[in-house]
Amino acid sequence: MSDELGARVWVVPGGRVPFPAHGPEPAFTGFDQLCVLNAGDREVEVTLDLYYEDAEPVGPYRVLVGARRIRHVRINDLVDPEAIRLDRPYGCVLRSPVPVVVQFLRQDTRLPGVVALTGTIAYPA
Amino acid sequence: MSDELGARVWVVPGGRVPFPAHGPEPAFTGFDQLCVLNAGDREVEVTLDLYYEDAEPVGPYRVLVGARRIRHVRINDLVDPEAIRLDRPYGCVLRSPVPVVVQFLRQDTRLPGVVALTGTIAYPA
Amino acid sequence: MSDELGARVWVVPGGRVPFPAHGPEPAFTGFDQLCVLNAGDREVEVTLDLYYEDAEPVGPYRVLVGARRIRHVRINDLVDPEAIRLDRPYGCVLRSPVPVVVQFLRQDTRLPGVVALTGTIAYPA
Amino acid sequence: MSDELGARVWVVPGGRVPFPAHGPEPAFTGFDQLCVLNAGDREVEVTLDLYYEDAEPVGPYRVLVGARRIRHVRINDLVDPEAIRLDRPYGCVLRSPVPVVVQFLRQDTRLPGVVALTGTIAYPA
């Protein structure tokens, strides 16, 4: 269970945190999420750079993922170096010093009483 | 943050802009979207060719993506060389002079009070 | 627009045509769909083999895709050599004599007044 | 129809079995599912290791997939070596002695009268 699996650079071009959200938080918060699996034997700090339509990239956002652990990062929880604006189109690039695997998930609860999901394995660059 | 990432040709076979749509525009418009991330240091013009079940391909549609920028392109907004017909099956091929990454997203609001999403990283050819 | 793009073998392990369906047909029929893009300069006959949990594979199902055309094939419309049973788990393998690109899409309308979508680029083997 | 297709290691970082669920079981149970296609000529035992945010990986879970068969495994049905806790973030790594293909599917029925789906081909490591 200790192999290194995956790639060091991952890309998600189609980000946009849904806003507003309906329903109890945090279960029905609208979110974009990056799910990272680190099968390796040491903790890693991965970095995220966010790209926009109308501004220079912002980053790095830093996220720790333990050895043999996953981490599900809600993009809307990122605040340093800059809080993420909801409902703003973005893309992101994740870089890791060791191979990891990354999946993207969106939960959309903009309509009351409705939940929509979409996701995909990110692109390993 | 200035590396070139991705591939020069991307394919999405399963297009079809949902119609009709319900809910306020543009948030709840039915759409198919191509999300492009250009991590490189120069602006690029990418081209789209649309393929159909019953007619020759139409294109190129031209889209600019700035250096270190994303661009989320709604297929239903494309008008030149030919407006896209809603609810018509299509596929598309995106070509870029430099590597980019492409994600496909559909928002379906054909039913009042319902939003359905689906998407995937496109196929890098 | 005439290049050959893609791969000759594509796999979708997670098939199951949703049943029952609610809403007007064919727009709200429950379906699993394979979307094929043939960017090449000649018509191709692709073949599908369907795999099951409890029976030998069935096939080949034959589907024509014109030169420079797409074809969106609803699995539930396949009848030869054997009609597809709805709500039965299956997987499928598509083979093509020339490179094509394949995307999977499911539309689920088992609940009245609800549409759910999911899809992914198929696996190029 | 007897070729070996796919890869021997597959990764899904973004697991979380939706809870609670609404609607008749098993059709509307909330689930995460791994769909495995074994195109080869012999039965295989694939193993799953589950990774968590706050604990060491758990496994191997063992699943048989017949020759020329698919198997759709609901993660929430896994009980040995340890039952899966619902609504807990996880990731998983599937290993097979021969090539197989793996697709991930989630069905979310946490809201009464709503079904949401998302899925993707898993990452072939």
C-alpha cells in the first residue's frame, strides 16, 4: 500500500464555485472540490495556482496531504494568499513533489431542493 | 506558473446543447461549455471544428485565450462561421498552436426547477 | 479537418440503462449513449461487444459512422444480435478499424420531474 | 472478445458514500460504485485498498471478476476486513493481476425526490 501512484502536475480548467447555495451546511454547501490521494510514504505539500479569465494567476495555495492519506479540498475554503470569489470562472493547476492522483468534484445546490453533481479525474500533465 | 501544459488537439464527441431552458439567464441557461486553460506565456487563438451526424464539419470557430488565462466558451454562443443549432447532436475538435488543457461541461435545465450537470476532461488526441 | 484522431479500442465498464423513464420520448427517455466521432476520410463500421455479470459477452453489434461525422448511439436502441435488457448491468468494448473518439453519456429520468446526467470520455485501450 | 484490456492499477481519490438516502432500495440507495470490466480469459481476484483523511489505509478488500465478465461493486456493500462508514471521505486503489478497466459512479439521493449522478473513468496508474 506504499507505492507512489500518479503524476506530479494536474490541471482542472473548468472551475466555478456554485453560488448561492441552499440547504444545511456543510452537507449542501455549493462547492468545487479537489480530491487528492497520496499513496506514498511521506507527507507532501501540494500547491495550487488559480487561473482566471481577466487577471493574473493567484497562488500558490498550499495544502498538506499526509503519507498514505487522502485530502478532499473545497476550493471555496481556500483563503491564503487570497479568498476565492464564488461564482467566478477559474481553472487550477496542482503541483506535487511526489506523484499523487487528483479528482475534481462539483456540488451545485443553487436551486432549493435540488442537488446536481459533476466530476472527472483531473488532467495529468 | 508559466509552463506550457497539456496537448494541442482535444476532442469532445458527445455535444448537444440542451433546449429548452428554464430559469433566469445566464445562470440557468442550458449550455455546453468548453473550458480552456492556457498556462503558457503568450495569447493563443484556438480553433474549433464542429462535426455533425448529417452534414459536413463546420469551422473553424476562433477563440482567443490570453497568456496565463482560462476561457470558458459556451458552445451556444458561437455564431461565426455559423450559429449553433440548439438540441442538435454534434462533436467538436479543438486545435491550439501551443499546449492547453480542455474540459467539457453541460448544464441541462430543460425541466423547470431542475438543474443537471455532466462533464469530463476532453480527450487529448 | 480530415485527420484520423483517437484510438481503435474503447471501453466503458459501467453501463446500465435506467428504467423506468418519465417524461416525453425521446427527449426524456432514460438512456445510455455512446458518442463516436470519426474525423477520418472514410466511413467506418465500428463493433460493440456487451459484457455482463452473469453471461457470456454478446456481439458484435455493428454501427456505421460516416466520414467526418459523429454518431450518438443509444445502447437501448440496439437490437441485433440481441435486444438490450433495461436496468441490467453491462460493460462494453467498442472496436474500430480506424481511430475514433468515444464518450459515454447516461440520462436518468427514473424519478418524475427529475433528470440526472453523468458521463465521461471512455477508456482508450 | 478475449483480449486483455486496460491496466493493473486504478485510482479513485474522491470517494464518499452519500448518506442518508431516500427512495426504495436498492434502486435508490445512495452509493459509490466501482465498475470493473475483465475482458480476459480467466477469472481474477482484484483487491481494493481504502485510504482515509485521518487513519491508515484499510484492505485488502477482495472481489472476484469472472472471465469475460463485468462486476459493479457498491463500496457501501464492502464489509471485510471492515465495513465502510457512510458519509466518510475516502479514496481507493484497485489492483488486478491482469489488465482490467475501472469506472467510478456515484448515486446521491440525500434529498427526497431527487437523484444526482456523477462518475468518471478511474485513473490508470
